[in-house]
Amino acid sequence: MTPQQNDLLCRVEGDAPMGQLMRQHWIPACMIEEVAEPDCTPLKVRLLGEDMVVFRDSNGRLGVLDEKCPHRRASLVFGRNEDCGLRCLYHGWKFDVDGNAVDMSSEPVDAKLRGTMKTRAYPVQEAGGFVWVWMGDPEAPAPFDTPTWAPTAETRISIVKMHGACNWAQVLEGSIDSAHSSSLHSSNMPTATDVSGSTATDTAWLRPSADKAPRIEVQRTSFGFRYAAIRKPIVDAHAQDYVRMTLFVAPFTVHIPPNDQYRLSQLLIPIDDENTMFYWIAWHEDPAKGISQDAWRRFCGAEIGPDVEPVTFRKVRNADNNYLQDRAAMKSGDFTGIYGIPAQDMAMWESMGAIADRGDDRLGSSDKAIFTFRTQMYRAAQAVAKGAPAIGAEADRVPHVKLVSFEGMVPKGDDWREIGVSDEERAIASKAPCDALADA
């Protein structure tokens, strides 16, 4: 990729086409737990290079406002959250969740400004453990689509959150790179001869294959693409394949293969051009399955306090301390010497630089999904720059709750492309251009 092409793929701030594309989708701003209580501490959030403040008022209503007070541009993050509004500390101006100025204590009671003052308020939704904001046309927000990981009210949802000091696209490319897990995460995902699929224990996910060079096949779809990493299993390799199928749901969602206890989804959300918020969701619609929030964060090395800082979610293991890599542990058999799957990934992503120079990449056959992502999203950004709707934002689209990943044994000769495809997706595909479901 040329530097200009790379910028189009990566940059999201201001009028950048990729940022405009993302503004045609609802975007997760934070976890609900961060603003759970009425009159809670206001939370600073940065998305696509824009700063905002999230708060829950005295009646439990959520508000997402421009971070800067419209009076003199002081930060509302330091404000008093009380009596159904957020009050700026500087001069006492107070705003409700809709952005209306409900008090302006520094202005005369008859001042005309009192009746007209507003600040920007973003449309907001709560679902699936997240607060979602609409950053596009405030007068025409898209219908909100229930996320895949919240198919029922009883679904058990646990979330890891971690700041990544690099561009969103290289983080997302890690999520759609199935081949790396056989090396980078080999100590966390070891081979086992007595399992038939990914099997979760307290400390590892056991796999029924030792194949480190999967065959990658990609199928483009109206929402993005799905791809399969096809490996040779340890048992009955002559009769079956071990298939791990991942879905990329444009612009920033990836559903990675599950294990026997929980399903897995990731959100790779651009903070700005050079920073990303990484969310990893473990979930299951069967309340008897899943994993607790505490156990999930402990398994991932992402506990708030020991592993990530409160509020900012910046990592304790980071580039400044070499991710606390333990070379003695490596000599004893641990592949990376870095604790936790997310920190292992972060070490690789951040080592590429804030925005990776993709012109120097030498892609191989295991990078088919990476190539598909780059070309698909580059062209999608070009289309938005010319006034076309964003990928995945068309009125006729597959409901997110119908999009799930897969992992397991598949008899040789069976088509993995037929696994988990909903009637809604088939109907949309039948009306799509002839290459919408073409193989990459």
C-alpha cells in the first residue's frame, strides 16, 4: 500500500473518509459499568478524535455531551453531576442529558442567552454491556441494531477493556489473523489429543490440532466477510477438517471462534488516528455457560488495577517495560514470556508503530483475510468519500444477532460456507451484486 492508501484505511479524525464511514454506525463509547449509578462520576471518552463526556443523571438517564462547556471551553469531566444535570465548575452552567442549559448562574435571570443555550448532545443507547453513541447526523440516527452478544436478556456477558497505543486497523488485523494464534498464543492454546474442539480450562484453551499453517479461505459478504482457517486435526485427519470460522462485521467488529464454554466477540474502536480501545467479550446465551467477569479479566491478564489502570485502561504491561516479558519463563517453555493473550497481541501490534507502514509488508497465503480487509475497507472508504452509504449501513442488512462464528470438526467435502448462514443473510445475498458472496 502507498502512504496515501494507508492513510485512507487508517485515519479517522476530522473529515477522513474512514471516520465518516464509521459515523454511519452506532459506536460503543464505554462499558455500562463505568457509568452505572445515577449521579456517578462523569467519564471522559474520546472517539474518532472527538472528546465527549458520559454521565448518568439523577433519574438514571444517560447523557453524552461535548466535553467542552460552550461558555469558555472548560472540561465538563470535572463537573458536578447532580439534580438531573452536569454543572461546569468554572461558572456554574448546567446541562441536562439532551444538552439543554438548565441553569446559568453567572448570567442575569432575564438574559436572553438562558433560553437559547445548548451544547452538543449525542444520541445514546444501552445494550450488551455498552453505552453506544451516534456520531453522524443527529437528526437522522440509524436504527439501533442489537449486538450479536445480546440475543436475550439472560445472556451472560463479560467484557475485557484495554487501551492500545496504535491505529485501529492494525489491531483489527490481529483479530482476523487466525494463523498467529498457533505461534503467539501457543502456550495459552496448547494442542491436546483428548479434545474434539476448543476446550476451555481455567488457564488455557485446548485445541485438537497441531497444525500451525492453516489453509485460509475467505467469503465476502454484504456485512464484511467470513473466513475459515482449516487445519489438519490430530484424530481422523483423513475424514475431517478442524475449522475455525471468523466473521468481520464492518467497520470494527470481529466474531472469533468460540470454545466449549463461551462465544467470543471483539470491538476495535478508534480513539483517534493513533490509539484504539480494545474490547473482548466472552458471552453465551445459555446462562449455565459463559464465564464470570472477574474470571474473564483474570484469564486475560486484564484486571482493573493489577493489569490495567482505572478510567484510562492503559496497560501495566506496556512498551516502556517490554510488557514485563519474562525471559526465564521463556526458557522454561512459555512461548512469549508475556502474561495474557491481549498483552501478547498488544506487544506485536504496538511494535509496528502508531500507524504501521504497510508498504513494507510481505504477505503470504495465510494473510488472505488481511488482504481482503484492506481492499474491502479501502474501497468502502473511497465509496463514502464519493457520497455512497457506508458498508453495513444500508437499510437492507443482516441483523447482527444472526451473525455468529464457528469452531469444530467438519467432514471432508462439506462446505464451511453453509455453516450458520441465516435466512435473512441468504435473502439479502440473493438481491446483492453477483460478487457480494464471492470467494476472495
